[in-house]
Amino acid sequence: MRAFTFERANAPVEAAAAVARTPGAKFIAGGTNLLDLMKLQIETPTHLVDVNGLKLDTIEPTPEGGLRIGALVRNTDLAADERVRRDYGVLSRALLAGASGQLRNRATTAGNLLQRTRCPYFYDTAQPCNKREPGSGCSALDGFSRQLGIIGVSDACIATNPSDMAVAMRALDATVETVRPDGMARKIPIAEFHRLPGETPHVETTLEPGELITAVTLPPPLGGRQIYRKVRDRASYAFALVSVAAVIQRDGTGRLAVGGVAHKPWRVEAAEADLPRGAKAVTERLLAGAKSTHDNAFKVLLVERTLGAVISEARS
Amino acid sequence: MSDPGELNVNRREVMVGAGACAALAAAPPSVRAQPAPVVTPVMTQVSFNVNGQVRTLELDTRTTLLDALREHLHLTGTKKGCDHGQCGACTVIVDGRRINSCLTLAVMHQGGAVTSIEGLGTPDNLHPMQAAFVKHDGYQCGYCTPGQICSGVAVLDEIKAGIPSHVTADLTAPVQLSESEIRERMSGNICRCGAYSNIVEAMTEVAERQG
């Protein structure tokens, strides 16, 4: 790990300003992903701003009837919140399907949104990776790509976003609230928060330098059957090959987002009109233009079958 | 007070240093403009309560809570397995919650309360979970055991607190203790010897005795 200076922030704008004015600075909250990457010198911040004291750790009702989740609410607390369990079951389920008990106790809502890919070539500092070293090339294209992306990929990067939580939040149409170093607050729809890799896979979100996530808001409850189904290589404590977050109403209509297939939680609203027609029809539109590799071509069928299981469960 | 852990460079540290040099030589040249690195270690003071005792340390900011416990406080019961949050050998209880001590910085726990395996029980006065692991053979080599026991104690508290898990059938009903609940919740603690079934038995016995 490279040496760094350290400070504790007491207010959100102060934290944002501290990161903005210090080249190479980063926020640290749970630290479970950042420290892992710092040990491997994939992340080499010169200054860390500890945001754990910012008191952004409560879940409050919004005037619109939704919930406002503080950026520092731990994954365990969000999953266990009675209102989330009752009204946003897909979010509880997604959180509980991710990581381990120890990690969920530390990991925060904002940090989960910002966690980085687990592409093996991003982690292997001896290999080219456009996300880690822009312009160096993508080792995954001709490498082991079983875990990697099949849709929205580019010639520069086929990494996937590893978050379970974000897939549920995409299905729920959450909004990310931030504050910029100049004190201006803004709201970013989760659909616009994560970017596709394109030519700049190292730029993963639409956050500006120093911009700090303060909260994630959920719209009023959607009702329906809320299901998160995750398919992975072992039954617990593994990243998704494919996951489906869905909210399906009694009449068969609904909404869904898919994880494990793209650089961001993958949702195509137009495909949801086909939900009453079944998984095959939805998947054809959802994954239109898919570009898989030899290793991960199975994911197209796996999405269809996982979605089929979700639709069956919703009807049962 | 002299500190033998800080005066002697041990073999492991030499090997880590050598590995870092090899990685640097193999790394492709960076095309990004990098901010000037901080070249000298940055020292900072941190105080937290460890097993009921307030400890104050002068640490390199890079020191993980795990290394603070093992290398600076010489509480070597907590183990370093993977050092990347994948194995759970470093599990300790901080402010009432189990965490991976390898993936958190010591300086992030100013004023916090840490319970390591040494704080749960002693050889003459075992914690009930320690006694149950002995009774049920919940280990073979023992390396993962301190983490398993810290995790096990916290898991039973989490179930009592009504925190659901991936295998909880009904999110809106009270959480019930079961073998599948224990197995799912303990998935962050890997046992290379495969003592899992005995660990489940040990935890079940403690849970049933707690009522």
C-alpha cells in the first residue's frame, strides 16, 4: 500500500472540498473495496478523507411517501430496516445476496454504488487493462471472460458492475443525491449514475471530481411481488453470473433490471411491456445487440431462464 | 517500553518487500498524470478500547486494524489469512458488530471498542462459544478458529436482533434459528480443514442454551 495522509471530515461540503482541492484524494467510508484495491496498488490515493463521521446514517421517510437512505447507512442496516423489508423487499433481498455478514456490516450505501469491477484483469497489475491503465488495452477480450459483460460492452472494456444493491435500486428507479465541492446539491437518477465503458472505462459514474453522495432516495412503494434472484458459482458469498431484480404486479406487468451482464445495472424499459408474454420475449428485447465472448455466451440463455424462474415465482 | 515487534524485520516483511519490487518492475508504464506520491510514511495517533482496555498507538496511516492488533498490540489470536476480506480469519467485533479487521484502517476506529478472541474468554474461563467449539471439534488446524468464534458469537446476536439473511424465507416474520441460517451467515468464514458441520453443531448448542 502506498503512503497517504488522512483526515476526518465533519460536514459533507467540507469533505467534498477536501477531496476536490487535494490531487489524488479519495473518500473512505466502509473501505472494504478501496483498501482491498490499495493493498494491490490498483488504487493509490495520496490522501484519504474519512467520511464516517458525517452522520449520513439514517433512513427517513420522504414527503412523497418514499424513503431517503443516508449515504453511510450500512448494508446490514438497510437490508434489516422494517420499512425496506416490507415495501422494498427486492432491495433487502439484493443486499442480503451480496458479500458476507462481516462485509455488509461495514459496507455503506454510497460505497456499494461506487464499488469497482471484479474483472480478473483489472485486479492483475501485470496485465493490460484500460480501466486500470487507460490506453493499455483490454486483456479480457481474448482472456478468461466467463464472469464478464455481454451487453453495452466496448472494444476497450467488457467489465461488469459487481453490485447487487444497485440492480435492485435500478429496478426501483432510485435517485442518487450528491453535494459538490461548491456546496451545490444535485439529484442523479440511478439510470444516469453509472456509465457504459465506451472509450473511457476508467470513468465509471457521472460524478464530478470531489462530488460526494449524500443519500439515495426511493420512490413511493410499488407493491407487487418483489424478487431478487441471483445465479452464482457457489450458494453464498460469490458475485453474480446473472441476477434479476424484479417487481411484478398481479396482472403480470412489472419492471426488472439485470446484474452481472453489463458495466451498469441493465434495464430496458421497453422490454418490460413483454413481461406478460414471458421470459423469452422480454430477453430478446432486453439483450438485443448482445455481444458475448466464447466464455460468456451462456449468459444470454441464463438471463432468460433466470427471468423465467422469477416470473414463475411471481405467479405462484 | 521497547517493542520487539517493531525493531526486528521478520522474514515475512522481507518477502513482502521483494514481491512489491517485482510487481513494480512488471507494471506497464502509466499513461495517466499521477499526483505526486507521498513518499514518507505518515504517522498518526489513534486511541481505541481493545478488550476493555484503552490503547493508544502511534501508527503509519496504512496500518489495518488487523496489523494494529497483531503487530503493535501483540494480540496474535486474530489471524491474517488472505488479507483481502475473503477468508474471515481476521474477524473481530467492533462496536458490537463483526467485521474483517484486514479491510479497515486502525485510524478509522478512533474511540471505538474492539473485541478480539482474547477478549471473549481465557484458557481458564472459556466463552461458551469457545467451549462449544472444543466440545464439538469445531476445528482441525485451528487457524481460522478465532475468526469463526468471533463470527459465531456475532451471528447469534444478529439472529436475536432479527436481522434477516439470504435464506430467511419471510422478510416480514421474526428470524428463526436454523442450520441453514447458520450456514448462510457463516459463509464469510472459510475453513480449509472443512470443520463446517462441527462448527454448526457448536453454534447450535450455544444458541439453544441461550434460549
